[in-house]
Amino acid sequence: MSAVLGLLAVLVLTAGTGYFVAQEFAYVAADRLSLAREAAAGDKRAARAVKVLERLSFMLSGAQLGITVTGLVVGFLAEPALAELLRPLLTGVGIPDTAVSGIALTLAFALATVIQMVLGELAPKNLALAIPDRLAKALGASTLAYLKVAGPLIRVFDAAANKILRRIGIEPVEELHHGATLEELGHLIGESHDHGQLPRATADLLESALEFSERRLAEVMVPRVDVDTIPAAASVEDVALLIARRGHSHYPVIGRRTDDVVGVVGVRELMPLPADDLARQSAEALARPALFLPDRLALPGAIEQMEAAGEEFAVVLDEHGGLAGIVTFEDIAEELVGEIADESDRVVPLAVREGNGWLVDAGRRIDEAAEATGITLPEDDEDFETVAGLVIDRLGRLPAIGDRLTVDLPDGGRATIEVTAVDRHVPERIRLSRLPDHEHTAENTMQAPPADRSEERPV
């Protein structure tokens, strides 16, 4: 009778182990967003599952405690109970009494291991992975009750484990990462396009959306050298003439120095004025306060501040408080949908095929050039962001037309860059060509003919 009761206890405890294993895997594999939607629609079981997911790290600690305790008790009870049941069978088949005990314990250990592994571990694990959401909802009420009862003990063990981790220099994480990383999502988008499941335009839009939150204003703004400004003392008539000539809607109003932005003036301020007042008022008197944003601000943060201020135009400042450039909602939108051209824009192709290479707009970002040409140039987020910045960094000086250099590409290849046009002492356009492998050696020497001041050197 005692052996039968022991076997029954083993089966009950094994079921307990299975419960905690199913609990652990179900909540790790469950779709939190789907359960949250069901909870919002009034599903009480889904609401309980979401409540457990909000304490996922704590629940996992509780599940581990349950698995450990039930597993240890099963090990303590299973072998003697099963051995007691096996002894009569072994004696009945003629095994000597001296060997019965050893064989019974060995068989009992093997049988207990199989029961624990199959019924207590693998079966509930596979069930939880097959139907995680359904199981998470089914276990929600009992899991919350268990965590409430065992909570104090779980906290003790959790605190001890966290203290050990901190002693070895690792900071514990309270919650698990949910969902795919940006890199994983980008890979999925690329694979979907390659297999014909996403049109190219849709894939490009999704990839731009993934990168959007990583972009800073410094990467999308109109740089200071390209900004049209209005002197504070200029008349409103001068502002109207500039708008007619340049076609832009807003202009920074500059005080005594270029970095002294006293406001913004544009079509919005001119529209209510009678024609007779255009010559009598100054740009500074008419200007509205400027919205200033730091150049390291991420694009989502910039949108939030511009919307809060009711502004579609902002002045971008560098870390020294100087005028770095300007940005509009159009500039930010172009990071998602590509170039938006209107009647005031001078459309300059990013890259034009020329023989075995490309003529590239050197003022564009390196990732944009890579997308247009298929040649990924080396990047340095700290020192430069544009192709022009790369050329200046590698040359170590301001370039001249005809300067030529060779760069090592991140994929192991090499490419030549030749400066074909310069504007304001920096490269305006370059000729970019990928070198075949057998030409790498020939490009390893520096040349600087005095006639055209060209330079070629390995980088």
C-alpha cells in the first residue's frame, strides 16, 4: 500500500513539474500584443495573462522554484516507491534475492527519469510551444494565485541570485526583450522582397521606417552654408523679393552675427500685411520667435517638438550654440518616402552611371550613396556622415579637382574615388568605381602629378 501511495505521489508531483514547465514556456512564447488586443476587447482570461506578462521575470523565477522543488521531491520518492513495486516482479522471474535490490533500484531510477523527462518536461514544453496563447490564458488565474502565495520566497531567491550577478559585474535584467530587433526586421524585409512577397517600393519604405528613429537632425537638415538668411534690418519688401526669387516659405532672421538668429519670417507673416506696409516694417519687427532644436536630436523627438510648437520650420543649433542649419517637415518626411521635389527645388541626381563607375553627389550621406550605387563606403558616425566628409578625412586636407584616392570597403573590396567638382572648398561631385580584385595592387601607390594636383594613395 505504501508503494502504491508513493507511486501516486510521484505522478502528482510530476504533473506539478509539468504545470510549471508549461507555465514557463507558454508565457515566454506567448504573443503579448495579441493577448493585449483580446484583453482590450473584454477577454478576462487574456487580461489575466497580460497581467502575468507584466511580471514576466518574477513569474519565471516562480516557475523555476516550482520545477526545482517538485523535481527534487519526485527524485526522493520515486526510486524507493518504484523499487518496492518492482521487487516482487524481479523475484517472480527467478532473480536471486541478493541481486533483486540493486536491479530494482537501477530500474526504478531509469523509470523515474523517463517519467520525469517525458511527462514532466518534454510533453508540457512541446504543448506550450504549440499553443502558447491558449495555454497562457488557461494558466493565468492559477499563475497569479501561485505568485501571490509563493511571492515572498521567490523574492528571497531572486534577491540572492541578483546579488551574485552584481558581485561578478553583471546587472540583472528585470524583463525579457520582446519582439524582433531592427536588424532582424530589416533582414525579414530584405528576404520578403527577394522572394517576391514585397514590392521594391514597399520594401524601401519599410526599411526607411526602421532607420527613421536612428536618424539625427544633423543628418537631414539643410546645412548652414546652403541656408538663405535675412538681415534683421532688412525691410519686409526685401523679404518678399527673396521669397519670389528663391521660392522658400521661411527664412531665419539674422542679427549682428550669422549665429545670432533673432527669429523667423516668411509667407505666414507677409500674407496679412497691406502692400503699403512692406517697405515700412523691418524683418526683425515682423519675425516670429524661432524654434531651436539641437543637431543631435533624433527625428521622432524633432517631430514631437515641432508639432507641440505648431511649427513646420526649425533652426538647428550645434553643440556650441551656433547655427548648424534649418529643417522642415519636408526634410524629415524625405527620410521615409525619398526626395520630394517641388518648383523651388533644384533636382540633382544622387548618382549617375558612367562607364564602370558612378558620378555621385558628394554632399549626400554614405548610406544614400550605397543604396544608389551598390558600393558601401566606410563610415564613421563621429567624424563624418557624407561622401565629401569621407574624402576630406582620408586626404587629410581640403581637396582639389582631380584628387584621387583608394579606400578599403567594409565587404573586403576596394574602390577609387576621384574628385570631379568642388564647391566652397569641399567635394561637390566624385567619380566612384569599384576595383576588380586583380587591380588592388596597382592602386597601392600615391601619385600627385603637379599639373592637376591629383592624388592617389591607399587608405
